[in-house]
Amino acid sequence: MSAPPPPIIKGWCPGALRPMQSGDGLVVRVRPHGGCLSRAQVAGLAELAQVHGNGLIDFSARANLQLRGITPEGHAAVLGGLNALGLLDPDPETESARNIMVTPFRQSSDGTIALARALETRLGHAVTHEGLRLPGKFGFSVDCAGSPVLRQASADIRLERTPSGALLLYPDGADKGRLVEDHEAAEQAVTLANWFVRSGGTCNGRGRMAAHVRRTPLPPGYDVAVPDFPPFVARPGPTPGGWMAGLAFGQCTAATLSALATMAPLRLTPWRMIVAEGLSAPPSLVDLLPADDPLLRVAACTGAPACPQALAPVRTLATDLAPHVPAHTFLHVSGCAKGCAHPQAAPLTLVAQPEGFALIRHGTTTDQPIACNLSAELLRTHPELMTKD
Ligand code: SF4
């Protein structure tokens, strides 16, 4: 058996000003301010996707939105459109640093939006006027609406409320943080980001906080225990922010986005779901998945042919296998070892290799498989192979 080719790790995320080339054209990632899009912005994005792209929109695991299949000739017009919608940063450095994930369950009274805005402003100033340069995947979470819900999502610096309502700032991966007042939270978060850089957290423009704090003592003042909370499990249905709806593989069409724009502003999540702000009943659109849909039990990346690194198509296989995934478990089907759709461990993982799929239980795409060379046809006809001992 030949070794699968190593995936290309780019170490940065696409943006609008710096799109990424994919097999189906340019991927233009849009980072909503405060994790929310107004109805006018949703309608404008739907139009840009339809006119200049292939009409497909991804909702990413970082609570961003991606327009797919943008043509090189259409990119300038997309930038103009994003600028008119208030969704364009002044330069690629500011755009790259503005990785701020915000809880979609915020209420107007919990201070979350003010914290997110202050952090965005302070971070932009640090990048533009103080020379702060963070790795492309470095990010922040503002998770301050009651119990945290973003702990399983990618972030390097986290802001949360303790059970008593105090504001806790801590580096991802650390078991200690520091209490901060709301008015100083943004400043302290940027100070922590500067500490990460100055204490050697970056290497060749890469590096993540969790790995850094495993080998580096925390700065002084980080001595308050990070409280335990049960892991948050996202499900479609009513939420404090509105109706949360699932999307198959986190993707929808421009037509769906356009229809949503007539109903409500959208809050983005890292769970391949969107929250239709203020709605107390599900938007009636065929693309939105009900809570019992088997597709909520699978994740699959873009795969072949749209991703040039993919060794196989994966979404049709994941769709066919979804009804056979037992309730309360989860299947990740990946087109290569990079594992874009679900970088974490999963109960069941199928990863494409040159000779077929490898099956991994309770691991990631790079863990030891328990079976290899499984063809898509074999998995379709014998889906029990995934779960039987
Ligand atoms: S995991 Fe999927 S989307 Fe990511 S690089 Fe591999 S094939 Fe492409």
C-alpha cells in the first residue's frame, strides 16, 4: 500500500482580499462583524454569489461565510459589493487578524456585542498602528451569554462569564485565566495576544495558543481557575437568539440565502447551522434540516472534484451513509488527511487514501485506522462495517 500524499497545510485562512484558489474557482471568505448579518447584507451576499460565483455558500467552522466559485474577473466586483455592504476590511492584515467568534445566543443585555466591537476596534488598532502580527489561524471567542457554548470551536483567546457573572479572560488550553472588567477586556485580550507573540508562540507565521501554553508559563495575574461546564451540543430548534437551522454540510444556495434575507437577520455559528434572529418557528425552506435529519450526524468536506487535494468525492458517500450512523454518534468523511470539515476526533472517521477509504474509530483523520482500502461501493452495500467489531 502506498502512503497517502501529505495534505498541503497552508497555515492561513482565505479572506475576501486574499481569496483561496479551489477546484471550483476562488473561495472568498466573509467575516461578519459581531457574527451577525443584517437582512440587507444577506440579500447582497446572495446576489454576489449568484452573479459572480457558482451560487454556493459555505458556513464555516469559524462562524464565517464563504462564496464559492468566484471567477478571477468577478473578484473586483465582489470586493466592491462587500465594501458597499460594510463587509470589507481596509487591508489583508486587518482582515486576517479579525478572527472574532461571537456566541449566537447573545442578548442585548449581556454586553456581548459591546465586548466584540471593542475587541475588533482594539485589534484593528494594534495591527495598523502597533505592528501586531498574529498567525493566520489565530482567533478570539467572545462567549459571554451565560454558559459557554464555543469551547469546542477554534479560538486562541477566550472571553467567558463565570457562574457568578464575572468576565474571565484566558488562553485556550490553559486551566487558569484572569478576571477583567468589561471596559478593559479588549485591552487585556490584545495584551495577551502580544504576550503570545513575544514569548515565542509564533513560528514561521504559524502557531496556536493551546500548544504554546503547554510549554510556556502563563503571564503574571493568570491565577483564576477556568470553571468546568458540560460540553455544549448544538441542535436545530429554538434558541435565545432565534431559530437555529441546520444546513447539509454547512452549505446552501444563493436562492436559499436570498429567501432567508426576507425573513430575518442571520447569526452565524461554528456548527454548520445558522440562527434566524428573532424567529420562534423554523423558516420554511426545503434546504434547512429538521432536528432529526440524519445529515446532522455526518460531516464531510468539499472533497473531489472541487478541492484539488481531494482523493475522492465524499459528500455523496456521507449522504448515503448518514441513515446508517446510529443516533448519538457521528461520522466524519474526509477527502484527505487534512480533515477540514472536522479537525477534532470523531466516533467514526472515513478518510480517503489512494487505494480507498481508511476507517478510524474515536480519532482524527491522522490516527491509526482499524481498516483500510474500503471502497465507497463496499461501504454503501455494507455500512455495518463502520460500527461492527
Ligand atoms: S480535507 Fe477535504 S477540503 Fe480539506 S484539503 Fe482535504 S480534500 Fe480538500
